[in-house]
Amino acid sequence: MVQIEINNLTKSFGRRFTIFNNFSLTIKANDRVCLFGPSGCGKTTFLNLLAGLSRPDSGDILFTTNPSNLIEPRVGYVFQEPRLLPWWTIEKNLSVVLDNIDPKDSLSSVRRILKLVRLRDHKKKYPNEISGGEQQRVAIARALIIKPHILFLDEPFSHLDEFAAAQLRFDLLKLLEKVKATTVFTTHNPLEAIYLANRIVVLSEKKPTSIKRVINTRFAQQDKKDLYREFIFEKPIRRIMHELLK
């Protein structure tokens, strides 16, 4: 299990625009944390800094298994779009990320993860032969097949219709219970934040971006099988929604 320590992080774009200034946050091992806020508040930038896709101007991002043991974690990343290679089959899009693995073991891993995301009959298809929701399942499978210590998801359902997104949220929640990765995701959908996270970090719109508040949800360890249907009507949901949107 890997914890993330962000200490005094600063990131600017040019001389006049500072998006983070001395920003600090601790994400506990096996936590599911949502970065919640309006468009332009820096959610994707922050996620890219954590994932090593962008470099901070100053500050530290530390990955630890205990206070004295720094590690270089395996990281899975699910982007807003699936980003599958159209000239490769679904099977090949997954096996390509398994470097230095025996082909037999790679094939076994691909079959296993396709079964988990309910796409095992699609392995020989190409991305343009499956739906948008199915493509995003493949993207999630690609991030999970490497058995990541940390999983990052950047608004992974924002381009899907609500019916497909709702099903994928439910499936992702079941997958995360099996994978046991520290998970950080972004959204500006309050219901998605409450449903998937056990801790919601609400970011400010004003720059430099700061943490307005951190909200713990009571649904983190529950079986949420039927929760989504009656979601909006529960008093705790209304209370958290009010905190998110005030």
C-alpha cells in the first residue's frame, strides 16, 4: 500500500499565472480521493504532477509504504478519452503495456483483466468495433493490468452518456475493491464524487488554487449495489451535496 505526500507544491505557467503555491496534501494508502472543483481549477494539472507527466516548480511529491521507505510506484492512468491505438486489437492494446513479461503470462493477464471488465468476448475486435463505454472499459483495464500501486483517473466518464457512466462507476467501484490501489480521480460531477470517493478534496476556483474543505463520505466501506438508484433522496447525500456546492 502506497501513501502520497505532497509538500509545499508550487506550479506556474509563465510569470503571471501561478496555479498552485505551497500546496500540501496527504493521500493515505488505499484511499479513494476525489479532487472536486469547477473547470479550470487545476484538477488535471495536479493529477499530472502526481503522475509525473508534469514537473512542479518547487515542492515535494513523495510516495511511501511507511514513513521511512520511499518508493518509485507503478502508476496506472485513465485519461478523459480512451486513447486506444486504432490499428491494434483490444488484446494488443492491453498486452503492449506488459513489458518484459513472458508472452504466455501476458496472454493470461489479458484474459484475466478482460473477464474482470466484462469484455472477454471482444479481445479480437478493434476499438472502432466497440462502443464508447466499452472503449473506456479497455482504458481502465489497461491501467489495472500492470497491478498499479496508484491509480489516477482524470474525469474518466465525462464523455459518456449518463446511463453508460452510471454502469461504469458501479463496475469501477467493484474493481477497486479487488485491486486495492491508492486511487485519485478528478470530477466536477458531485454525485460521482460522493459515489466513488471516501474523501473529497474541494478545490477553490480562485488562483492560486487552495483546498476549500475536505469531506469524508460515509459510504466508503458499504455495499453500494442498490445505492445509486436511491442516491439523491438520502439525507446524507443531500448534506454532502450542500457542502460540495456551497
